[in-house]
Amino acid sequence: MKTKIETVRTLLEALPFIKEFGDEIVVIKYGGAAQTSEKLKAKFARDVLLMYLVGIRPVIVHGGGPRITEMLTKLEIPTEFIEGQRVTTPEVMRIVEMVLCGEVNNEIVALLNSHGARAVGISGKDAQFITAKPKDAEKWGLTGVIEHIEPAVIHKMIQERFVPVVAPIASDTATGHPGYNINADLAASKVAAAIGAKKVVFMTDTPGVLDGDGKLISTLDEAKVNALKTDGTIHGGMVPKVDACIEAIEGGVEKAHIIDGRIEHAILLELFTEDGIGTQITL
């Protein structure tokens, strides 16, 4: 009986958050260990299904860097990173699109559908959903910077009760270029702002933003983020993630969250509990 009462208490704790987020869009950047562990993939799918069933509108934006590197290595195609971003030659771009759209995206869609969510996969090239320009063609090749997102594409899918799953590949309508490779974190922040999401959640392989002693910082604003970047507390791979969070918030998203995707049901723990488990960033 005690266990059953605890279960009810958990549901009651989640109730105010379910009411608050009902019919709201939540963008989830899906990557890291949560995308590779079979156990965590199943938990993620169930989390998304629960959000979907209680009226939240989840939109998934995924990466796939390790899978891309693995395929490039198998095919003996050289790959290089500059300042944390992949140099995308035309040959690399073919593999990037093949892996992200043909493999990873299809796998996520099948996973969600197998658990009962009505998921549909798209890339930024579909219906010219995302258009981009080269970030620096001489330096990064076909790595792109987003210029425009057409929100109606996602809104129509949501209205039909689908869960969009977005591969971060963009088109270039001005030149008819075959496509650009987009950083998945930045794609998630841009998509969240463009479609009017209430929240954007970044799943990572760290607990969140840590202070100088390695302890989790539960809440940050833009000023604190900038101070921690200046003194070096926020460094390395966390810098583009907090930058993506700030960009989303400046674009109108209410809150951005960085959470540990290695924890089972991480999304639900962050969204539906008072304390959460990661770092939330606000203006």
C-alpha cells in the first residue's frame, strides 16, 4: 500500500506541470548516450509517448555525430574538426545526409512509432523547412548557418497530432545547393524559437552546467552564463550548448534545459518535478 501511495504522490506532483504544459510545444534535442543505449532509447520513447498522451506537443531534433564518424572511418573518408565543428566536404556531406536522414532519423521514427507515438521524420530540406548559407566555405566547407525556418511545416504536423523528428540538414534555395550540415544544438534552438516552443531541452552526457567545484548549477540567466564563460567555468563542449540555450531564449522560448540523458526518464524528471535534475536557463 505504501508503494501505491508514493505512486499517487508522484502523479500529484506532476499534475500542475502537466496542466501548465498542456498543448504547449517542447523541443527536445536528442543525442549522446540516450541515443546509443538500447535501454535508454526505450525509456526515451516512453517519455515522449507520455508527453504526447497528456497533451504536450513534442518535437525531436537529433544529432548523429558518432554514427557519421563511424561510417566515414569504415569508408576510409578523412574527417576533420575545427573548433568543435566537422569540416563538411562534398564527399563527407553525402555520408552526413545518408546517416542522419536514412539511418538515424528512420530509427528514431520507428522507435517512437513502436511505442505508440505517431512520429514522422523530416529533414530541413523537406518543404524547404530549413534554409542555410555556408558558415565559412573555405574553413568548414558545407557546414551551414541557418538563415530561415518555415514554422508552418511543423505546425501542420502538430495539428495532425504527429510527432516531428527533424534531421539537421538544410537546403539553399538561392543556389539550389544539395544541402548543408547544421549543428544539431543550434538547429534545435532555432527550431524552438521559430515554432513558438515553450521549452527546449538538450539531452547531454553531463549532469548540466557545473560550477568550479563540479557541482550542478540548477538555474542560470544570461548574465550568469556570460560571467561563467568569461572566467572559464563554462568551457569546451558546454559553450555551444549554453549559447544555443541563450539563442533560443532570446528568440522567445520561455526556458532552456540542459539535462543528463544517461539518467532514465530524464525528460520527465526535469519537466514534471519541482526540483528537476539539470540546469535551466532563463533570461
